Amino acid sequence: MKKNRNKKKTKITVQDYIKAVKKANRDIQMESSIGWSSVTKVHKSKKIYDRKRIKKDHSEE
């Protein structure tokens, strides 16, 4: 019998685990929902000045 001396032992780091879990969650979310929904988009605060929203509000009145 031959022994495998070149066999490398790989360790899973915390970052690798987090990355794998995030990818799995994203895949599950894509399967369960219709279309694409962004994950990294930040919710805009209404207190922040936004010229487009101001124009939209004035045009409705």
C-alpha cells in the first residue's frame, strides 16, 4: 500500500464559512422569488435632500 504524502489538509476559515453561507442564502432567495432583488441597496432616508423627489412632489400638486 502506498501512502499519500502529498495530501494537503485545508482548513475552512471563518471568512470562507461566511462567504459560503451568504452565497447559499442568495441562491435560496433567487429560487423562491420572482425576478431579481438587490441586496446591497441602501434604503434612502426621507430627510436627505433629493432634487428628483422634490420635482416629483411638486408636479403631483
